[in-house]
Amino acid sequence: MAIISCSFVLIFLMSVVSFPHFIDASVSDACTAAAAKSSNINHDFCVTSLQVDPKSASANYVSLAQIATKLASENATSTKAKIKDLLAQPGNGNIKPELSTCQDLYSEMIDSLSDAAKAISSFHYDDAMTYLSAALDAPADCEDTFAEKRNASVLSVEDANAKQLTAIALAFLNI
């Protein structure tokens, strides 16, 4: 009986060690690891963003991915609201087509991030990575929309933040 108990403990410990995304990590260390996975991630931005959520202090990589996904969703929702306001302003007539395209892209991004959050919660990490990858396209596509028309983007800060937050979530699931 003691052999079975020791074997169980040994197998359990080996499984925890072999799955680093279940191990608690400091936010700074986690962001260092995430930045090593993706050139889209700025370490300081990662740390500052995640520290907004008090749960990040004792979170593992999966929990940090959940937090980053939530932050990306909040950013996308805020950006979509900003786009709606910009579309309502009469002085933006020359960029309305670009704004409309970005509004559609951010709607899709919000849906993808919602699906990613559900997938993370149900331990379907491959699905979550697929949804996060889809969400990651929206900010870049929005910027491309402005560039194609040779217009300066009025959403460059929001797009950069959305891209980083989504890349952070994706990187944590790849660690």
C-alpha cells in the first residue's frame, strides 16, 4: 500500500513539473517568459497590465492567460466604443470606411476573445490558442485598413495595446 501511495505522489509531482503552465510564477518572470515567446510583447507593458488584477500576484500561466484575455476583451470593447464615437463625429467623414471596417474587426475580436476565455476555463487550450490567434489579427488588420488608404490611424494606440494583450494571453498558453 505504501508503494502505491509513493508511486501516486511521484507521478503527481512529475506531472506538475512537466506542465509548467500550472506552476505559479511571478508576474515579472511570467512576462519575461512571454516576451521570449513573442516579439509582440513588451515586458514592461505586460507587467503593468497584469498587475492591474490583484489575482495576478499568485497566478499560474493559465490564470495569467485568463487575466490577459479579460484585459484584451475590455480593451477591444473600449476601442469599439471609441470607434462608434468617432463614426458619429462629423469631422471624420474621410476615414468613415476605415472606421467601419475596424468596428467590424473589433466585433469579431470581442467574439473570439469571449470564445477563448470559455475555452481556457474548460481546459481546451488548443481551442483557446486558435481563438486568440484569430483575435490577434484584428488590430493589425485595422491598422492595415488605414495604411491602404494612406490615412493616419486614429486607433494606433488602441490597436497596439489590443495586439500586445492578446499576444500575452497566447504566449502564456504556449509556455
